[in-house]
Amino acid sequence: MSLIPKPRWALSLVGIVITSAALAGCGSAGGATAGGPQTSGSAAAKDVGADANTEQCGKTSRTIKHDLGTTTVRGTPSRVVVLEFSFVDAVVNLGVKPVGIADDNDPDRLIPALKDKVGKYTPLGLRASPNLQVITSLKPDLILADSQDNAGIYAQLSKIAPTIAVASEAAGYQDTINSEKVVAQAMGKCEQMDTVLAHHEKVMQGFKNRVPKGEARKVLFAISTDTGVSGYTEGGFAPGVLAALGLRSPLPDTGGDAQVAMSLETMVSTRPDVLFVAPHPGKLLLDQWATTSLWDSIPAVAHDKVYKMNQNLWSRARGLTAAEEIAEQAVDKLYGAS
């Protein structure tokens, strides 16, 4: 029996929308499907900003700069393959159902709010090593790839269809916003993204308004497995969402890896006032820690502020629908349901 407080879920599904900071001067291109792969510069600089492509909005043929190069996309793609869960969010919010999704061979890894919108799709296997033959068979007109995990197969993907590679798996909240913008630019749906981003900003502001001014408690997000516990700085997706609400992490964000391996001693010295934990299935190292006297000295434990959260939502999804659901769950747990 777990000694960590049992889950106290607050799963209310926020409408499917994407995030803040609108794109400038964008318009949908109509007509033709995306053209054949035209890609250059596989060693391009990482983390290309969405502003680098603003002038492409409204064009029928768009030359999109992204983390792994420059790719030309024509028309309005409709047969889109996505290799990360945040891209599912982006595509669906732009009114397109992806034809293929790398879902790690587990459709339940799609959060319900997206799963209900996607409907039937072709599974592509693991996100980091999708089935290229199946992707080819789908005849996609656009592939959305992770610029870190899919870098090794980027050239192969580009031979199948125009491929845009942006941050997802290692993306923070603001990184995800940037990636959503680049996806919209590639798909010729800049104006639609403007609307989606404005709505998301309004939704997130509503949750932020429920956080009392001067909230000083330190809120830690962690993932626990049977062998380890990792805490996350505000450079991680979920802690970045919490920080946008005014709920700050006790772990300093140095601009490097957002994941910090933690021992029981470092957890104690970090002294989180609130602990949101996304556990792997099965036995947890955190449960072992909970049998010790040191565990009871952690403020979050002493004040009954340890919450188990769904890992698919809080860790894997990383899309903007996920951001809204994370925000809603966090404020409901800390301040009561509205």
C-alpha cells in the first residue's frame, strides 16, 4: 500500500485550444496540397524562433526555417503525420486530424481531450523510432518531427515528405508555444493560430487570477519510478505552466537540463511546500522514502500537499490543451474547485 497520499483528481477537460502570444500578420494559404520534399541545411541552428517565419504567412508556397534546416511546404497540408504528442495538439487545434501518430504503441497515451478529437488514425510505433514504411504508406504531405529525438532519421523523413523539426520532448512551456507557431506557419494556418493563441492566453489568465497575490509556496513537479526520482526546474513543461500561474519551483533553472536527479536527502533539503508527482505504474522509490522519518520533515508531506498526477498529462502530452488541464488541476487542488 502506497504511503504517498492517494490521487485527488480534478480532471475537467478544457476545450481544445493552443497558447499565448499571437502570430503577426498571418493568413491561410488555400488550394494545392504540400509539394514534394524540399529541404536544406540539416546542421541548421537549434531553436529557430517562430518570428523567423512570420513573412511566410499567407503564402501558397512557404519556406519554413526550423531546428534542423529549411523546408518548403506548399498549399494547405491535410495528410499530416506527427511524431510527438504535442504535435497532435497543434494539428487538431488547427482543424486537421493527423493520419498517423507515433503513440508508443499505446493509444491511451493520448490525453482524452485529444483522443476524442483525433478519431481513427494509423499508429506509427515509438516516438523516437517510428515505422518509416508505415509513414511512407500513408503518403503524407507534411511530417512533424521532434528536433532532438528524431534528428537521426530527419534525412529519411524528408525523403518521404516535407518535414518540420521543432522542440517537443525536451520542450518547456514557452518552447512549446514557439513550436506551435512554427507548425501553424508550415500548415498555412497563421490566422487560425492567432485565434487559438488568444483564447489560450485568456484561459490561462483565468487560472492565474485564482492564485492569490503573494503566493510564496514553492511547488515542485517530480516523476517517480521504481528506481529513481527526478525533479524538474521551470525549464520543464509542467513546471513552466505552473510558473506562468505564479507557482514557482524550488529548483533553480540554469538554462541547462530541466531534469534533476534527486535523492531523499536532496528532496528534504529542497523543502517543497507542494509536491506534484507523476508516477510510473507499479512500485515507486518514493513509496520507500515515505517509510522514513526524513520524508515526514518535508513541508509538502507535513501539510498534506503531496498529489499524484497522471503522467500522460503532466509529462508526456506537453501540448497546449495539456497546459490548460495542468493549470486547472493545480489551482483546483491548491485553492479548491471554482
